Amino acid sequence: MKFLDHLNDAVKDVKELAKSKASVVKDLTADAAQDIKVLVKEKAEDVKAKSADAAQDIKVLVKEKAGDVKAKSADAAHEVNELVKAKSAVVAKDLEVTLKEKAEELKQKAKEVKDITADAAKDITETVKEKSAGAAKEIREKVAETTEAKEKAEEPSEESVTESEKKAE
């Protein structure tokens, strides 16, 4: 019965340890997902603001060039395109840099999750080994006690041997 109790305790310990480690992994994953959501939201706001700035710049540029449309229409179209390209390139570069930084952060968090998972597996293995060793020791002791008791029960006592010899005479 003690063996089953110890085995149940070992199973409970392993389950608690696994739950604990799973909770840590879940929290890290949730944090990473939240970081991505925040980043996307921030960058979407940046793009929106920069797009509004670009649109405003374009409106101003168009107004300035409207007075001399015939002479400057080709130049104005070209300048508008260049301005849009420049603004888009700046936004794209900013977004690319930020995404690279976040990708590195996510790689680091993934490494942390991997390390935590490896540590959890090691802890679980060690706990199971310790509990199994203790249970095995108890089993060996009980088997030894049972064997010893059985051997003693099978050996005839000196009194019964003496009585048997007297009766035989």
C-alpha cells in the first residue's frame, strides 16, 4: 500500500511540475503574441500617420504646381511619384527594422521556451527516477522481509525436532 501511495505521490508531483512548466510556456507564448499584436498596431498607426502626412504633402505639392500646369505637369507627376516612393521606402524600412528586431526577440523567447521545456523534462525525469528508486528500495525491503519470514516459518523449531525424535523412540 505504501508503494502505491508513493507511486501516486510521484505521479502527482510529476503532474504538478508539468502543469507549472506548461503554465510558464503558455505565459511566454501569450507574451510573445501580445508583443506582436502591439507591434502590428503601432506600425499600422505609424503607416496611417505617415500616409496622412504623405497625402498632405502631395496636396500641398499639387496646389503649388497647379498654377503652371502646362509647363510643369510632367515634373509635378514625377515629383509626386518620387515623394510617394520616398515616403513608402521610409515606412517600409522602419517596418522592416522593427520586424527584424521583434523576430530576434521572438527567437530569444523561443530559445527561453525551449530551455524551460528542457529543464522541465529534466526535472520530471529526475523526480520520476528519485520516486522510482525509493519505491524500488521499499519493494526490495518488503520482499526480503517476506522471504525471511517465509524461511523462518518453513524451518522446524528445535523443540518440534526433539519431540519428534522422542516419539520415534
